[in-house]
Amino acid sequence: MIVYTAASHVTLDILKAGLDSAASQASPTVAISGVGDKAYAGADGIIVQAGIHFVEVDGLSADVLANHATSGAMAKAVIAALG
């Protein structure tokens, strides 16, 4: 899990490009709701924008199978801690 701030010059588009490169028919990159201001999920995990922060959760085997519940819950917990 990685948390980026605006000072890091990372953007949601840059992070989404990484998800897109790992996408497959079984787990394409999709927009998800209920996590941060804007979020995407794919085979490589999820990325979330929450205010000036970007949260990346990756490396969970469930994401490869298009099950993003665990990575989403982890991102929500991090966003809450950043509060």
C-alpha cells in the first residue's frame, strides 16, 4: 500500500495507466464508487483519490479475480486515518 500526496507529482491518470497495463478480460480496469472521491480497480489492485491524497492498494490475489472488497476496505481505512 502506498499513499501519495500532491507534492509527489503523482496523478490519478498516472496511477490508472499502471492499472490499465495489468488489465485483462477477467479483470478489466473499472471505476468504483464508495471509496474516496474517485477510484479505479483492476487486476493489479485499486487506486483512490481522496482530496489531495492518492492511495494505491495492490498485490492482493483477490484483485486478479476482480474481487476488490478487501483492497477497497483497506483504502477506506487509510483514508479515514488521513482524515
